[in-house]
Amino acid sequence: MDTTLILQPTLAPDACVIWLHGLGADRFDFQPVAQALQQSLRSTRFVLPQAPTRPVTINGGWEMPSWYDILAMSPARAIDREQLEQSAQQVIDLIEAQRADGIDPSRIFLAGFSQGGAVVLHTAFLRWPGPLGGVLALSTYAPSFADDSQLSELQRAIPVMCLHGSQDGVVLPSMGRAAHDWLHDKGVAVTWQEYPMAHEVLPQEIQDVAAWLAARL
């Protein structure tokens, strides 16, 4: 059963944002954000997929929506790579579905908060071979980025906006900054924006996201 939430724009869709929620949340988590963004992005479809519910080791094995299992928190996150790959494939399938519906991949954006952001960074730079409109990485990190990873010319051309809270105690700002720096060192046009917040989303941040998307659409 497909549980993806699709928010159609008021005008004929010619762009799309695929937005992944964080650990323990669901596809409705960013619905208000998407609806707010569609007030100015009137031809942009928003696709909000749902992570499967499964046990999460660091949370005592409790079942919750998660894009992958987190096995340990330190020194760096130890994760279930196979589940990360499955989630990346879910995103690729969504990209392909939008392309089949007539939307050019260069006008398809990937966005993700926290664990969802880790999935979209992995998908855009280590799995998806083609162009994308850009990536929005909110309060997130990149557990799959390695020093020896090579990016294609198309991948280096994907713009990225990293947004993070300076008081984030869940995903430390240094973890988000490491992902930013890795992309920067690979030649990606990546920007870093920090906000006086914890592991959350602020109205000013959404305004900045809207401006960033509008500039590329």
C-alpha cells in the first residue's frame, strides 16, 4: 500500500519537492510547511513519503517510523546501511514517478529533516546518477559520506542548502557542518545557514527555504 502524501499545486505542476520527515514522525509532519510554501510556489507539487515502522536500536528497540535503524550514537552514528539503501531506492522510485509524469529531474528537489535529510543526501550524491534541482538538508548529517567517494559532473552541479540549529542537541551542528564541508570540498555549490534553535523548524527558516526554491524555479 502506497502511503505517500501528494499535495497538488493550484497551477499545472512543472516542479516537485520530495520531502522526507525525521525519525519517529510521519508524512503529515511537514504538510503545513509544504502548504505554506505552495502559496508562493504555485506550480510546485510536494510529495511527502512515509518511512516504514520498525524497531530502532538506540530507542530500546521500540518500533517507530524510521528510514533506517540507528545502532549506536557515538563516536559517529552507526546505522543499518541496507535499510538506508532501501530508503534511497524509495526516493529514486519517487523521482522516476515524477519524471514519468512529465516533470524534468532538473526541477525535482529533495528535502529532508534529520534522518530524512541523511537519506536525501545519500540519494542525491551517492545513488542518483542524473540531474536534480537541488537538495534541502535540514538539521541533518551524512553518515554515508566517505573521503574516497567520487561525484559525477551532474552530481557536483546539484545546489545544496544546509540549515541547522545552533542549539541542536540531537544532531550536533558539527555533524551538519561536516556534511556541508564534504560537499564543499567536492566542488558542490553548498550554503550553510544557522538559526538560534534546537532540533526543530522556525518560520524564518521556512521563509529562507521559500526564497531559495523560488530562485531556482
